[in-house]
Amino acid sequence: MAREFETAAFTEERARQVLAAAGHPAPDARLLALGENAVFALPANGPVVRIGRSADLLDRMRGELRTAAWLEEQGVPAVRPAEPGARLVDGHPVSVWQRLPDPVRPAGAADLAALLRLVHRLPAPPFPLPKRELLSGVERWLRSAGEAIDPADAGFLRERRDRIAAAVGNLVPHLTPGPVHGDALPRNVHIRPEGPVLVDLETFSGDLREHDLVVMALARDRYGLDPAEYDAFTATYGWDVRTWEGCGVLRGAREIASCAWVAQHAPANPAALAEFRRRVASLRADDPKARWHAF
């Protein structure tokens, strides 16, 4: 039965079935996000429940909970678990988190940079952190896309992935490697009355600190981030990753991962298929400024 659930399309309807099976039968739960995880806010100011797309994400979810506890010990403002562990429910990992108050304002690039400065000053934790394997999910996402995407596009991304993966291993960092958030965007910062906190810790890793900075450089070039916002980010952090000779390699890795991530939604979402095709076309044309749309 679990194997059947793992191969079924991960839709909001499917995620709500798992939510009920996990002991939270709340048809009015509010869906906050649907990607690698479905994230629900339970009614009556209840906690937030995260449901993973597939069983192989269980270890990562457990690592996320362990990281959150460590960040609390280190005094880094971040989301906190409401329950200590993650469990499999009908083939999907499930964890429960404390609910944050409504944000007092949208997070900005400078808010993110200030939190990254805290994270990038941390020592290694007393447990192993995974490498930031940006490209590790590419094959899984492309397979999830199945026949919805052109096999030639999938082959193009696989070839590009292999070539860039080899280049990543030869990078010489400018910053001292250590803990990184892994998906450092303002959307993963929540502004409480007390100040900003980090959320979405599932990609927290031990790797090149430049991983966290390339994300915003790509947002500036691909997703229309206001250059003034990017300037605020670099001013608050204290360095612009675009001056580093390895920036293009890490950026390329993230571009491939972003294309493949969108592909997994293509079977059920025509907008995702259109966005996937747009992204691949810009890579084929070697156009680093072609606009991508956030998905």
C-alpha cells in the first residue's frame, strides 16, 4: 500500500488524505505550500503540519527537526518543532511545527542577509550535516515528470547536470565552508513582531557558504528581483558573491535543479509545463538574463 501511495501524484487532495490519516482530519486546514512538501496550517491557531512528497524524504525531515533544535540552542531565530519527531503516514513523512504569528510585514533581502550572517558564523554542529547536493533531486524530479516533458529536454538537463557536477567538485571557496541554509530566499524568512526568523530548514547543510549567496544573485538575474534589493542584501551581508569566480558554476547547478523541480509538477499543471519549457529554452539558448517566473 505504501508503495502505491509513493507513486501516486502528490496533489493537494492526496496531501489532505494523509493529513487526516495522521490524526488531523481538518477539511478547513489552510494549504500554505505544495512542492516537495505540502504544508498545512491547522484551524483555530493550531500547529503547522508538513507532509513530504515521498517516503525517501523521511530522513531529511528528521534532519530538519534536529537542525531546528540545534539552532535554538545556538540562539538563531528559526522555526521550532511542536512535536519531537517525524513519522511515516501512508507512505509520506509527517512532522508538526509551532505556528508563527501572522507576519508584521513582508521579508526583505536585508532581513535574509542578517540571518545568513548569523548562520554563517556558526561552528559545525555535534551531528553530521549533509552536503548541499543541489543536483541530487534532478533525476527524481525528471522521473516524476514522466511523459509530460519532452525526452530531449530531460536528456539535455541530465547531460548539463553531469557536466556541472564535475565542476562543482573543483571549486575553491572564498568563504570558510560550514553550515548553510541551502534555500536562502526572502520567502523563507518570516517577520514576527520580535524580528525575522528562518523557516523551511529542510535543505540546511554543511557546505560552501557561497551556496546561500548565489540564490539571491540568480533571483536578481532570472526572477526580476529589484537590483536595489540585491544591493541591500550584499550591503547587509558584507560581500557580493558575483565577484567570486565560482559563482557561475553554482548558479548553473541551481538553474538545473530549478528546471527539474518545476518539471515534477508538469503532469498535473499546464502552467508548470509552460514554465519548464521556458527555462530549458533559455538554457539551450545560453541566455543568462531570460526571465523565469517563480513557481
